Amino acid sequence: MNGPGPVGHDIIVPPRPSAIAAMEMEHLDQVMTLEKASFATPWSRASFISELQGNRFARAWVAHVPGAPRRVLGYLCAWVIYEELRIQNLAVDRAWRQQGIGTGLLAHALEVGRTADCLIASLEVRPANVAARALYRGFGFQETMRRPGYYPDTAEDALVLTLDLCAAAG
């Protein structure tokens, strides 16, 4: 996992290393456990199944313990829509946070976007999600707009963050 990471940094292999693989149906039970533990309004199992089976734009990955692909540490779902990489969902097991798992997943997704000739990466994040905002800022994402009342559970705004993948690669 060493390689291009946040702006001006390399990805450092965390103390407890992880590997990244395509998300498969066999990962769904653990992904759902992480999803429910990470978000007040979690995605449904059907939403993940749709990402894996029914959405031609969707890409999804899990981070796992090397040699133990069934032990999911985190996951990232994204869409590659023509010139845009759209980060849909990212979560890391609480016991594995601050160890480079989210960084590795995001770096992997951004590289997939660049390989697919995406020009930008974008996502929405809650203003209160300080840890996620710091992760994205470390990669060079910039706040480009605010969507008032975006989150239905709290009517909280969403910050729209974007990253110029051409500039970030240079």
C-alpha cells in the first residue's frame, strides 16, 4: 500500500496492514455491520446489492487483513460516471480507524478514477464529520458548494467536495 497518497505524502503501511480487493457478495454481512455502526442512516442491504449487481457505474472495494479476505476492515463505494469519480460511501471499522485504512481505500479509488480517465472526483460529507473532512482535505479535495438540508435524518447541510484528478496527478 505504499505509494501516492494525500497531497505531499506517501501512504504509509499501517501498523496492522490491510489489503484492498473488489467487494463481493460474501462481504455483505460484515459490510452491513460496519455500515450500521458508522452511519445514523445506513444504506440498506438492497442498496449494496444494487451497487454490486445492478449499477454499471458502480465500483466497490473492501480493505481486509492480508490472507483473511473475509475479515472486512473498511469499504468504499464509488461510481465512475464518464469523466467523474463519485465517492458514494466510505467506512472503516472503529477498531481500525486512524491506521491508514480509509486513506488506502480512497487512494485506490482515486487511482481507479484516473485510470478510467476521470477528470474530477466528488462527494458529499456532513459538516460535522470532522475526521472524514480531514481525510479528504489531505488528498486536496476542496469545498465547492453546500447543499442545504441535504440529509433527511437531521436536515443537516451537505458539503460538496471536489478534487481535480488531472491536477492532483501532476
